[in-house]
Amino acid sequence: MAPKQSDDPALDALVAEYDSRWGRLDFEGLSQLWVRSDPEPVYLGDEYAEPLVGADDMDRHWARSSARIRQASMRSTLHRIDVLDGGVARCVLLCRWTMSTRGVGGAGEGTSW
């Protein structure tokens, strides 16, 4: 599937901000990119067997991440954009990342949807 370009500068800015916050290890800022009330935030991460649903699960995820990661860079590409009712957009991103962790395991790189 070829990457899609957004016709919405605000959406492009949101994806760029997501990548930038990863690079700054701004986990509080990352958590604020999800709507925290209604509807409940959902995180679909390759590292979890099931989606995380709700602000409490998301807060635990960002707390674990902030405790483990000491360096990160992220480059995300939009692959699918669906504009829903009410001005909501659902996007599928391919994220290319490099991370260094604290302790055993060192550094890694990969891609995640």
C-alpha cells in the first residue's frame, strides 16, 4: 500500500508532532495526543496482545515506556486516512523507529503500525 498524503495541514502537523514528542521522550505530551474522555482512548501497539482501552491503561503504558526508554527517534508515514463524522479522522501510520532502552537489551530498530 503506497503512502497517502494528507490534504489537511493540521493532520500532517499532528503526525509530525507525534514523531517530535517521541524524539524528545515527551511521554506526557504523547499521552495528550489521545482524547482522554469520551470516547475512551484506544492504543493499538504491536507490543501488546490486545488493544489498551481507557485513560488508566494508557497512563500505565506511558509510565512503563518512560521508565524503559532512554533514547528514541520516530518517522511516521500516513498510509490510510478516513474522515469520519464530527471532524474525526482515523489514520493508519507506519512508524519507523529506533530506540535505546535502559538496562539489558540495549538498542533496537523496527517498524510498527
